[in-house]
Amino acid sequence: MDIKINKIPVEELKPKPAKDTQLGFGKIFTDYMFTMNYEEGKGWFDPAIRKYENIALSPSAIVLHYGQEVFEGMKGYLRADGKIGLFRPERNFRRFNNSAKRLCMPTVPIEDQKQALFELLKLERDWIPQSENATIYIRPNMIATDPELGVKPSGSYLYYIILSPSGAYFSRGFLPVTVFVPEKYIRAAIGGIGTAKTGGNYAASLLAGEEAKEKGCDQVLWLDAKERRYVEEVGSMNICFVINNRIVTSELDGAILEGVTRDSVIVLARHLGYEVEERHISIDEIIDGIKSGELAECFGCGTAAVISPVGKLMYKDEIYKVSDEPGPISIQLFKELTDIQWGRKEDTFGWTVIVD
Ligand SMILES: Cc1ncc(COP(=O)(O)O)c(C=O)c1O
């Protein structure tokens, strides 16, 4: 792919955040973005790195009406050795294409996704935070741009990548969060679009998220759509429980997102000697486990927070307390994973990819 780089005059470059700035999550964007267009019959064309700025879209663009879009989320780490590291990015590239297929969109060759991201990161190297635990958040996106109101797949698309220097995803850091288990709302049903990383899933989650906040909770823990009985995942994370020293996580049943962190936790935990079960786990089993003390830990896992301990669960207006403190297995997995991601520990799994 021959990427055209449209350089911005130096005086137009944005000031970079000072080292001690509280970056928040996804609030600041770098100077450049990668863009590429698609037309049916022509394929992908005009790959370019250009100024991060507003994009022009017809008010009738399909994405604005029917939500035909997919995206990804990953992080770039500026390691102590000065190298830019990525964590299992090929999984994100593959998932992006799987999401695209589900939404009737064209795929982007993995090699092209990789090249685009590498070129952009190299150019924006100075934007990658140097402070502990802050990273450059990477957001590839694809939107349907045909200006038509008929409900059908678009014939044209825009693929782009933007970068956002970001701090902790949750303002509470590693402190255990409280999750709300809604009875009224569901996120996705088997056969729907739950396995795809697409905006509609997140739009569908907002109302329950607001209800969670009203009830003093931080996140939503979703139950399955059919029986409202089996736990699926948290807002932007997969979910794990430690029951009788075994790690249990919901199986990939066709409604939840196949998390990169989830897979890494499974592989790592098994490597560390834990038994891991991927299976249906009912809310009743969880509550019984909390009551009997057999359920010792609960944590969400996802790119943004890596591991996020869950301290309490609210179900049917009752609060069930797991723990006020992060549990030992949550701490261990967080440390092992982040040590690999930051290059502090040898990566025997081959998960790290060095950009430059
Ligand atoms: C709905 C949902 N589930 C799970 C995850 C965790 O996936 P990953 O570990 O790949 O970030 C995410 C985050 O991308 C998500 O949005």
C-alpha cells in the first residue's frame, strides 16, 4: 500500500499535553489520522495520513441513519526501552474484519491495517505518553458513506484510524467497582450483532448504564437475552469469577464480544497453573457463591482497564458483596499482563509486537 503523507505545517501542530496532565480517556486527539476510501467495484483507494480534522459526510450517509459501522480499540505502549509496543494487534485486525463481515461491510487486508497503524504511530511517536500507565489509545473505524435512505449495505465506505493519548479508563483506577445487573434490558441476543464491535451495541447499552449510575453503580453486568439468567459481559469488558480457586468466564456463545484480554487471561491463567472454565454461569450460581464464600473474586477484563476488580453486584435491588479489595488473582493477572504489555517482563507467548 502506497500511503500518501500530507504533512501539516509545524505552526499548525497542536501542543502536546504536559507530562503530568490528567489525560482522561479518549478526550485528546493527535495531529494526524489515517484515512482510506472504498467503492464497490474499485476496492480500497487513496490511503493517506493527513491532518486530524472534521470529515465531510452527506446528511443522508447510511452510517448516520442505520449505524452501519464497525470499530476497534487497542493500545500502544511507550516502553522503558524507548520502543513502541502493541499487544496482540493481529487479533484486533481480525476482529475488525469479522465485525465488518457481520455488518455487510468490506474487509480491510490485515497487512494494510497493520501498515497504516505502524506508519501513523511512527509519525505520532511524540504523542505517546511517557508517564506510567498512560498509553496511546488506537481507534480504527469504518463507516458507510453512501448518501441514500434505503436500508441496504452501502457501496462506499471510509476507513480511518485516530489516536488518543489516554490515562486510566476508570477514574477509580484499580479500586473494585460495583456492577448493576439489569432485569429489564439486554445487550445482545444470539444471532444478533453482539459479537461485532459496532456502535449499535453500545447505543443499546446506554439506558441501562444510566440506570446503573442512578442506583450508584459503575457498570452494567449483562444477562443473556433469552432466559435473563446467564451472565454475559460487562459494559466494555468480559467477565471472570474465581470460584473455588478456579477461574470461570462466560463462554463465547454468539452474543458476547471475543475479547483479546479475555483470551490472554485464559492463556496466562492456565500457564500460571489455574484451572479455567469457559461455560455458562448463572446469576444464581454467582449469588450462591458469594453467600457461601466459594466465589472469592470477580473481575472484568478488557483493553482499556486490563483487569478491573468487581467489589459488589446489584441484582433485584439487593447488593451482594464480593470484596472491598482487589483479590490476589486479579492483582496477579493484572501485574503479569501489564508487565508483558509494557515490556517489563519477557513475553514468552509472542504477544508483543514492536512498531519501532
Ligand atoms: C462489549 C465489550 N466486551 C468486551 C470487551 C473486551 O475486549 P478486549 O479485551 O479485546 O478489549 C470490549 C472492549 O473492547 C467490549 O467493548
